[in-house]
Amino acid sequence: MHSVYVSLPDGTTREFPNGTRVAHILSETDYTVDGEAIIAVLANNELTSLYYRLDVNTTLEAVTMSTTEGQRIYRRSLCFLLAMAAQDVCPDRHLVIGHSLGNGYYYRFEDEDRVGDAEVARLEKRMRELVEEDIPIVRRLVSYTDALEYFEQNGMHDTAMLLKHRNDAKIPVYTCGGMMDISHGPLVPQTGTLVHFELRTYEPGFILRFPRDSDPYNMGPFEASPILFSVYQEYKQWGKILNVSSVGKLNDLTVTGGIRDFIRVAEALQNKKIAEIADRIHERRDEARIVLIAGPSSSGKTTFAKKLSIQLTVLGFKPVAIGLDDYFVPREQTPRDEDGNYDFEHIDAIDIPLLNEHLEELLAGREVELPHFDFKTGERSVSGGHRIRLPERGILIMEGIHGLNDHLTPRIDASQKFKAYVSALTQLNLDDHNRISTTDNRLIRRLVRDHQFRGHDALETLHMWPSVRRGENRNIFPFQDSADVAFNSALDYELGVLRNHALPLLDEVKPYHDVYHEAIRLLSFLENFTPIPEKHVPDDSILREFVGESGFSYK
């Protein structure tokens, strides 16, 4: 048996027998980083569990709870722990993960019966007992046939269906006690690590809460989001009606030839929702004069604004769009972030006094000359621009990341503003116990769009994404519950289309790149989807904003 050379997190290099587990290697070192336990590693930039066996020379980087990767692992492991507890406490009921809600995940049982306080308390008690027992959570490979048989016999039908559209001879799984689940990424090495969590009743289901990103070792206060919860519940109901609530079911529909009709229905449901939002604006026609649209990156805000304008026109309005980008302050006046770089997402990067002066003039029926911002020079022209006046039955449409923040429009009365929050809140689950992250959905959209329209490769977009997320946490998410309405721009079929564009982009990220682990994670995720031909996507679909050939102009 030959040896492998391992560069350890403490900076030393040691020789070990080929096939040695990471956990054994780390056990001969400090096993902590600044006092934090190592819960996984980056092995040559690939995220792996501590049970991974090394068979090549490897550089190990520690992953702790304070890292983004560590928090992802911790939350995924909590889901595994809850599934174990449910198997013991509620063996006759089928637990189903729902969606994110605050710092937690919403759960329900498949029978749709209400989950009471007593049942939630029993689940949490069993989870605490499993933590106390400190049982190893072991990654191993099982045969395709054995995996399929286990999932079918244990009522994990969505997981079994997901496997039916794969042809791997060996399936990576995690086992702990009598529990086995498919591996969608590393888990913590033992149940004793999972001490920070809380179960909370949230009718008709309950929430598995976890620490927030900024404080991974303490439970923060619970913050409900009733607007987003109602949107999720509505879309979950649509998924139930259409009988497509998991990736396996979507894949089955694609293979059996029903995907074109499904796409038509998905698009029709979305258009119906936009029409309903237009109706709500129409109900406030005597006061609402400005529609403010905000949402995180790649949520489809621009296409939503265009489609909403069409529906408002049907109702007799005359929409007039104003681009917030043209109200940027000159480059030298732009705020800087903690690293000294220009912070273009800061609200003070917008010339708020000029914007509000123009809005007041327009609402008073007077003409204004819109500015034009030149992104190459960083200067704004205030003359020779486009002159507009709000026509009779006119309504202003403004789309931008700060739309829900009243600091953007302090001189406009609240009664004159209608606020819409847009995000891609997918209702699909990967399988029984694994959800699809809305953040990942948006990241994949952005990877495709940045390549199609901005000439960026996946490496650039992946490097940029953490900064984008910090901006969203600061500028968008704190204001989402102040919206009058929330719109879900996710289309249940879209990842089957986006994979066709994203896979070759992600393949270009190499093992020596520092974001390789992210590329591999997204590649593994997208390979769960059966390809859906792009030709089936309507030209007015929000998805066209990302894949191209839209019937709308985005200039």
C-alpha cells in the first residue's frame, strides 16, 4: 500500500497510508481552528466529510461552523437528525421538508394533519437524546439496487424516484443508527456536534430553527415572515395540484413527454399571479401613483416589471418606467465599503434628493428631464436627457434593490406607493428530506445570465457571489416584509433548462481554483435534473431574462 502526503491545516505536511480517513489524520493534530471544531475539510478544494478516505496527495483546509460551507453542513445535518427523530417518534407519518423561513426550515407531514405542540416537543426531545448519544454519522457507498430498495421500503418515495433517473452503480449515502439517506453533500461527523437548534410550532406544521450566519453558536430570536410564508404555501398548493413537488416527479414528467403542458400551466399560473397584483394596484388607483419593485439578485425583477406594466395597461393605466441606475451619484461621491472599494449597492450611491425632486414634479403633473448615468466615466449628465411627463392615468414603475426602503423615497407619501417584493421561491424539493435552496436557484440563474449578456465566466460570478449576498442581507431582506405583495418568480421547470447552460460553465472551474468546491457542489446538484429543451420556454417567460431570446428588450 503506497503512501500519500497530506498538507494539514496547521501548515505541516505528513505522510499517511493510502486510504486513511480524514478524521484519523486530524486526530493526530489539534483538530480545532482558533478553538472551533473542524466539522469537514476542503481536500484539494473539494468539500468532503471527515470520513472521506484520501488516496492522492492532498492539501487539507479546515471547515468550521464560522464558514459558509460549515453552516450549510450544519443545517443539512440538522435535517438528517430531525429525520432520524421522526423515524422513531412518528414511524407511521411521512415527514416532508418545506422551505426556508427566517433562520429555519418549515416542515409538515405528508398527511397534512396539524402538528401540535406535544408532537413537536417529542420530536425535539428525541433529537436531544440523539445528540447526547453522540452517534457517528458515516458516509459510505452502497449499490444502486440496495439504495433503491431501502428508500422504497422506508417510504422515501421522492428519494427513490430521484434515483430512478440516475444510473450510478454506487450511491453515496450517510448512515447513523438505523437511518440512511442519500448524500447531497457532507454531514457533521457525529450527532453530538448538533447542539444548537430549536423546534417551534408554526401551524399547520413546525419550524426547525438554527443559528444565524453571523452567530453560529447561539440561537437568535425568531423572526416570522408572514408574507413570504403565504407565498410559499400558495405555491406548495399549486405543486400539490399539479403533482410535481419534487425533482424526481419533474424528471418523470420530462421523460414521459408531459413537460410542454406543464410549462404552459406553470407560465399561466405565474401570469395569473401578475394579473392579480395588477388588480390590487387597480383597487388603490385613487391613491397609488408609484409601483416600487425590489428583490435580490437574479430574481427576475426586470421582466416582472415589464409583464406587470402590460397587465396595468389592460386595466387602463399608462405605466411609465424610471431607471434608478441613472440616479447614481458621480463616482467620487459613491460610498466605500469596509475594504475601501466603491459600494454601488449602498443606498447613498443613489442621488436621493434629485430622485425625490423628480418624483414630486412628475406626480404634480409637471415635466422633468431624466438624467443619464455613464458607467464608463462614472459621471451623470443632467441635461440633454429624456424628458417625460406623467400622462392622465399614468403610474410610475421603479425597479431596483432599494425599492422597499422608505429612505429611497422619503418625500413621497406612503399612500402613493405600492411595494412589490420579487424573489425566486422554488417549491420543489430534491427529495423527501432535502430542499432546493432559493439562493442556489438564483445563483444558477446569475451564472447563466452573466455569461450570456456580460461575458463573465463561472469563476468570476462565483467569486462575486459572496459580496452580492452581503449586499442583499443589508439592503433587501430587512425590508421584504414591508411589501404590499410578494411575487414568486421561480418556475418549477426552470432548473431543467438552466442546467443545459450552467453545466459547461461550471466544468471550466478547475481543482486549483479556490471556488472549485462551489462549482462541484452546483454541478452535483444540477445533475439531478433531466434536461428540458429550451425551445419549450415562451419568449415572454421570466426565464428568458437569463437564457436569452426574450420577447422583451432589456436595453
